[in-house]
Amino acid sequence: MSKGSLLDLLRREFYVSEETARKWYGQILDALSYIHKRGIVHRDVKCENVMLDDSGRNVKLVDFGLARNKMLDSNNQIIESSTFCGSYAYSSPELLRMLPHRQNMSDLWAATVVCYAMLCGQLPFRDEYINIELQDIERGVKFPPKPKISKKCKKLLMRIFVPLEHRLTLEQVKADYWMRKKYKSLWTRPITSEF
């Protein structure tokens, strides 16, 4: 990981192209899909925990210090939790309100904050105080005029930055037109090795 973190890159470059953001967001979603299917939730997805590989073309999700395993119930669904951990700026509204929540959906929210940061060079919601961040979230995500972001991309992100009952699932995000446009999942082949 000699190229450093995504945060380091964004501090230098401000933002990345939409094509690069799509690819890296897809790779983060693949990592989350992989661990969620095994009953593991990351709980600290953020730019600092996304590292660039040695080629600088791919990303890896790191720092599983706050991760939790054995999160699947008898129906292979993620168990609700009321534990708060992670960074406010990347936290879903249900997590900020300290409500019982599905941590896989909070992981998806945080990954989408990372995607927004890659596209816009800033975070989507202010995180000075929880109440201010919640107000920003309730108003809905806004996009700066520059850099230019496609309507399909904006539409996808706006369908994730919504209350939980209306939010897309990880699989729905991966199936979205914008995601499928040029990015193909790394996990199209069967997974045979254990995490």
C-alpha cells in the first residue's frame, strides 16, 4: 500500500474522475459485500481506511479494529445493533440518532460518503455537531457545481442518502445503471477462500 490512503490522495488531488470513483466505489462495495455475507460489519468505513494499492489503480478496505463478527441471525440477516462507533461525518442518520440499526446499511452509507468525497473533493454533510449534520441530511444531499457529475451518478447517491426505509441495499446499488456502466465486480466468480 505504498501509494497511501484515499484521504492522502484527495488532499493532493482534491477529487478523482467519475470513472475512477465508480471503479473504486465498486471495489469498496465488493469488499463490504464479501464481509457482510460472512456476518462481519466494518463499522469504520472512511477515506482514511481506504488504501491505494502499489499500482495506484485499485483500493483496499483496511483497519478492521472496530469490525464486529457473528452478526448474522438464523436467516442470514444482519442483526440490528444500537452500538455507536465510527466517525460522525460518515455515519448514517439512524446511527447518529443512536437508534437500533442494521450495521451493513450504515457501512453502505459510509461507503457512499467516501464516493461523494472522491467525486466532489468534500464531504456531503457538515459534521461539526450531530444536530447540524442531521439537519443537513434531512435537507438532502447537494452537489457543488464543479466538478461536473453525471445525472445518473447524482440520482444513485440521492437514493442512498435517504431514510433507511427508502435507502437502496448494497446489492441494489451494485445493480444500478451508473455502477454497471463500466465497472464490473471483482466477485463475479465464486468465492472459494475464507475471509
